Amino acid sequence: MLSKTRGIVLHSIAYNDKYSIVHLYTESFGRASYLVSRSRGRKSTVSHALFSPFSVLDMEVDHKNNRDIHRIKEVRSHFPTSNLSCNPIKNIVTLFLSEVVFRIVRETEPDEALFKFLLYAIQELESTQRSVANFHLVFLLHLLHHQGVFPSIESYHEKAYFDLLNGEFIDSIPMHKHYLNQHESMVFAQLLRINFENMHAFDFARTERVSIIQNMLAYYRLHLPPFAEIKSIAIMQSLFD
């Protein structure tokens, strides 16, 4: 039975000479994998060119719960994401964030709130004419809401340390190594108040952004295992070199 759903492209990998496996986060089925032809034949109703990271697609699919890989009958773009592909900075941000979502979101059950968050974020990144220097920080932070591991800010004060392992600010250095020093904790506390609407008001130094990314990924590794190495992090960090 064919079903209609929207899907957000996370990752694509060659399966053989003729097909790729494309991993998407779908509105109706959660995370799902689809077999897509790599050819550009005239008879093909599914163009491989549509499946770039964070593309949002309207799809008609043959989705069966007893399968790991499904088929796409028809597909078209839900809205254009040309800026994500053509703007070099947005393209790097897209590659980085889509890989993070690919690594941590594994549920094969639909999550309406998560899908709406991803859709809204992609629309914002595509359409904004302002700086996106803080965009990835907002995204990484608020994605934690949808994973149920958002840090607590209630106990913050200016001399506090952030305990990465327990997700809270504490008065003294903990007995383990997973914590931020006082300056890093102050910057992290500022970050916890950021969102897509106010992100332009936050003026982090380039070194602070690098540190924030590293600390955020450390938090992800501790709270969302297994968290594989993010291969695009080196490209992302190059924005701040």
C-alpha cells in the first residue's frame, strides 16, 4: 500500500553502481531508509538530484514495517533549498547539522514535534539574509529538547561549573573529568538563553564558538550514546579558523 509523507534528507550512501540508500526523517514514519536509483533515465520518476542534505520532499512511498529499506514511488521538492546548496557557509552548516541528526535520531516512530522543529529550522536557514554564525549553536541546543536531555540552568551563578555528566551547574569541581571551567560555564549559560529569534544579539568570539561546539558535542556523546564521530566537524571548524 502506498503512503504519502514529507521527508527530510539526512544522509545518502552508494549501495551499488545503480542505487543509493537515502536516510530521511519522515513525518509519518520517523527515520526511514529508501532505495533510490542513481540513474537519470527518462523513465525514472525519482531524481537522485533531489536528495541533498536537508532537502524537504513530498513523497509517495511503499513503506512496509517488516522492511529495513523501502521504495519511493514518486517524489518532488516540498520547497526549494537552493541557498543551502549554493551559499558556501550555509552549505557547510547544512552538512554538519544533517550529519548530527543522522547520528542521533534513530527512532522509527513518528515524532510530530521533532519533525516540525527540523522543518522550521531548515526554512529559517534557507530564507535568512542575516548572519548564520550562531545558527548551528541554536540548532544543537534545541535539538536536545527533543531528545529529552536539555541542560538545567536554574542553579547557575557566576562562579559555577557546568557538570556535563549530570547536565547542571554546580558550586565546585566535580569528582569526574566531564565539566566546564568557570569561563566556559559562563558562556554556556549564555547559550542556554539563545533561540532562532534572538541569536543575532549574541556576540560570541570565534574561539568561544569553537569551544561551544566541542563542549556541546561532548554533552551529546555523554547523554546520547552511541554517538559516532562527526566527520564534517573539521569542515565546520574551518569557518572559525
